[in-house]
Amino acid sequence: MAVMLSEKAASEVKRIMQEQKLGEETVLRVGVVGGGCSGFQYNLGFDKAFDEKVDSKFDCHGVPVVVDKKSALYLDGTTVDFYDGLEKRGFTFDNPNAVKSCGCGSSFQA
């Protein structure tokens, strides 16, 4: 499995899906795109599209997660967590494949 969601991240995703009244066909798409200050940037969002030829789909704590096969190469073993503290709030990525990450944590080098 390329990507795991922590229980806290899964709870936050479910809360957002319910709040935005997203249908049952909605999945959480996790990916990597070129850009950011370190070369690759994490991409996280909701989608209704899923193509078995180019995507992997799995369930993580009740959240349907989709990762395209190209991104899966860079995200294998990555855990997505949710941080809710005084100084910041949002999703974080713990990627064992990242050689170097930027200060903001939203981009990396592989």
C-alpha cells in the first residue's frame, strides 16, 4: 500500500466530506506533482474519478483513498496525518522516500 492515513487524518477527511455533503462516490486522491521549492509537491483533494488502469484504490480507516501509479512510486510508505495545534493546522506527510523536504513540509526531493 502506497499511502496510509492516520486515524486522526481519516477522521478529519470524514468530517470535511460530511460538512461539504460529498457523495459516497467521492474518494480522497493523494498524489505528487512537479513544483514546490524542493522539486515535488504533495497533492491532496477530493475526486469522483477512478481509473483502474492508472490508479490504485484502497480503504484506510473507512476513507476511500486513490493514488495514481506514477505518484505511488514517490509515496510508497507515506503516512498522512492531521495536526491541529496552536501554531498550525493541517495535513502532514511523513514520507520515507523524501531525501530532503522544504521548511513548510509541502514539497520534497526524492
